[in-house]
Amino acid sequence: MTDGTRANQTGQRAERVIACMLRERGYSFERQAYLGKSIYSHKLYCDFFVSNIPEFPGGLIIESKWQGSGGSADEKFPYLVENVRQVFPCPAVIVIAGGGHKPGAVAWLKAQVDGEKVFAVLNLEEFLCWMNKGLSDPVCSSEGYCTGLAV
């Protein structure tokens, strides 16, 4: 197995963990949601578009960035941040995992947090804590349909 294949698989595992966390909380989400054109005018997708978190009535995007060892994933942070600022239709939380990101890159990424578009940069454990303590449960109807809006 090549290093690129291994990195792709471990990144997908991290995304599955995030999906499991979202399902456990009852949030509705779309994986690989199409957002439009990137800052380079290419098709742009996000890892997760979550539509029913009460604190984010216009939606929340979650981007998962895995790097298990030295590599170039963190060199793509500026591209991600510019897309978040210029293209994403709602706030984004960036989840970093794997422990292989360059410390300077993580510090730079965290410095980009504005609490609005780049809402937060969290590791997986911080993300779990934030979901458990910082977010309300979705409101669900008797038919099981959940929304982020209080009835």
C-alpha cells in the first residue's frame, strides 16, 4: 500500500468517526456536499454540511484534515481558509487529526479563527467535547423529522 493510499484511508476513517458523532447527536448532514466554485473556479465540496444545529440555523460545515505523518496536507490550509472565507455559505469548523501536522501550520490555522466564517479549529477530542457541551440537540417532530429550529 502506498503512503498516499494509507493517508486517504486514515483520513476517511477520521471522517467516519465524525459522521458517527453527528449521527449520535441526531444531526442531519450531507457528506461531500457541493458548494459551488472554489477560489480557483473548480468544483468545491465540503466534508460535511450539517443543517439542523440550533446554534447554526444557516448550517455548519465541518472539514476534517488528517495527517498521520510528515507530508503536505497542512500546506493546503491557506487554500481551505480562503475558500471558507470567500465561498462557504456558512461557518466552518476545521477538525485536525493524526498528529502529523507541522506545529507552525496548526498555529497558523488556529490564528485564522474569527468566530464567524472560520468558527473553530479543533482536534478530534476537542470537537467531541464541543459537540457535547457547546451544541444543543436538534428539535425533532413526533414523526422523527429533526430540524435545528425550536418549535
